[in-house]
Amino acid sequence: MKSIRIAILLGAPLTEQNFERIGIPYLSPYFEVMVFDCMGWLGRSSEEIACKEAHLKHRATIKTEIDLEIATKKYQPDYAIDAIGLSIHSARAKNILTKLNVKFVVPKMGCVPAASFIMKLKKFLSKRSSISSGSTENSTSIPNDINKKKPYHITAGIFIKKIIDKLNQRRAIRRVSFSSDIALLAGNKSLDFFTNKASQIIWSGSQDFHQFNKVKQDLKASNKLNMKEPFILFIDDCLATANDWKLLNLKAPVTATEYFPVLRSFFEKIEILYGMPVVISGHPNSKSDDSYSANMGGRTVIFGSTASLALQSNLVLIHGSTATSFAVLARKPTLFLTTRELDESEYGLQVRTMAKILGSSLIFIDEPDKEVISSSLPMVNVKKYKRYEVNYLRSERSSESAPWQAFIDYVNEETISGWPDSNEKTLRRFYHHNN
């Protein structure tokens, strides 16, 4: 019997983190998984980025639409999972694959809140108003070098151009009639204009949701905590040196020489305030960084245990990482950290958005004299945390028990229903025995 083939359209380096995100370890036991590396087609480079050596039988390099068509004809996948992301490239890929009878699958199982247009506009107007009046929001001041960066008409033009470019991009995608055959959705916010047009919608849980529950069960079963004393957790985003900036040819949102000193200073302040040490949940990109521990002031750094650390912590410090989900699921109080430099960037707006949605405080760590933090731990806004969980991590419509399980079950059902045999029970036993 021909095994089901699944091609993954790769838009980012196959790092250890992405290896799990795109489902390879979960899909491989059931299907023949292959990777179509589309980074060349997207104009991205993975040089200097450590990638996982995946032992995949088939792997193709895609630099043009013709390459995609050739690879599809050669390997004949039954399904293609879009790990490129919503773009004109994914829309064109979908059209090519549809012509070759390949079902196009769009997974949207790990999204984070995006700043609304109104929030972007408010921030822009607030920034201009504060510069002209000499005052700022949150009782903080904007340094003169930021004030003098660009005249109003230039920054306004840049802002408007970004909006127009974004709208044009979405119109271009709509013009090619982009819609997926299957949409894998986690939270309610995953259902948008594009995913709502999918022929089949499958509700699942995010990777973080399943990982958190597994860790929680393991901790409960072992009845043994890794951390013996109360502590504050900092979930690092690797803002100064993350691979994402290199991959997308973007400037990092913070400068290392400015960021790390104020971060260490803030850690010292909050450790004294709450009488607990700060423990670092290390970012995967920093595993091979020899200066990482020193950048964090010699504090304890632990990799690959964010969910467990969040469960055991008393307070979580964070910027805007997707790992915010672990703090939310653990119902831990959060403080969102930013700097004036970070706040000027697109990512800074992401930090603001996360803080607002969770009802948490936004702290400017480079202005310690102006930031007043309560001597008692922050409260959790349970209502907002629960709403975040349902909107971004796992919809109430999902009954999935393991990562990618809903999709695996769907493909199995489709395969069985397509077999020319009336004895379905026999077919099911045969299928599961051979998988």
C-alpha cells in the first residue's frame, strides 16, 4: 500500500525549535515526510544559523516556482504543509500544488496577538504629540537623540507607506484567490479572512499548550520540583542576536551594549525588591553563545525547560515571546519589559500589545528612577488570561489530546474512506496495524 506523503514548505531554517514547530517528529511515525526548502525562493539565507540534522528520505531545494513544480511531480506528496506563512509566495505555491492534486494545509497553531491598526495609529500620534510637547506617556521621557531622529512629515510618510504596503500585499494575495484546503487552527483568533475560506477547518491545540500539559502532568506524577526555592523567571527573547533578524535581514530591536547593562541592573533591583533570585530561561539561539551567562550577570541559565520553570516560578518577566503562553497557562503574574530603544521598534509595539491584552504592567527598564514597582507581587487578571488561552492557544472547539493529532486523525479518516472496500472496520484494523 502506498504510504501517505506529506511535504513541508520550509520558510525558515530547520533549527531544533522549528523542527518541532512544523510537526516533523509527530508526523513522521505515521507518514512519509519530506521537506521542500523554500528559503532561496523567499530570498532568505540560513548561513551562520545552526540547523538540525534531520534524517529525511526526501529533501528538495526550491528557488523558483518551476523548482516547486518539478519537486512536486517528482515526489508526489498527498499534502503540503505551509511553513512559509501568509504571503504571495504561499498563494502561488497553493495554486501550483492544487493543479497537481496536492492538498494545501495552512497551520495557524502558534500565533500571538498582533497590534491593531488603531493601536499603531495611537502610538504614532502619541509619539508625535509627546515630542512636540516635551512630555511622554507613562511619566517617562524620550531622549533627545530619539526626538531629533526624523521630521514629522518624514515619519508620517513612513508610517502611511507601511500601511499601504501591507494593504497592497493582502490585496495581492486575495487576487490570486488564496484559500487553503485544510486550516489547522488553535485559538479563536486563528480564524481570519483567509483561514475561514478553507474547505476544511480542524481545531487543534498549540504546540505550547500540549507541551505545558505534558510537563504539568510529569511534575505532578514525579511529585518533585526542579527548583527548591522561590524565584523570578525571565523568559529571554534573544533580542540582540536572534536568528530571526539575520534571516529577515532586519536590524535587531535593541543594541547589545545598551540592552544588557540595563537588563542586569533591573534584575538586581527586582531581586532586592522581592527577595528572590532571577532565573533565566535561555533562548535556543544562545546555547552556543559563550558570553550569554556573563550578559545575564552570571545568573542561573536553564535551556529547554520554559514550561516547567513557568509552573514553578512566582513571577515571570518577559518581552513579547510566544513563550508568554506558558506564563498564561500557569496563571503566573507577569511584567513586560521594554526600553526606549525597543519601544521605537515594531517589536516594541508587540511588547505593548501583549501587556495590554493580559492586563499586565509595561516596565521601562532603562528608566529605573521613573518606574515604580509595587513591593507586592502583581495580580493575575484571570479573565484576560483565560481569554488569551482561548483566543491564541486552544479553542474550546478543540478536543485534540496530542500535538498534530487532529490532523493525523483527519488524514487517516480520509485515507480509509478512500479505500474501495465496504468493510470499514477491517480497513481500520489493517491501517492502524501497519502504522
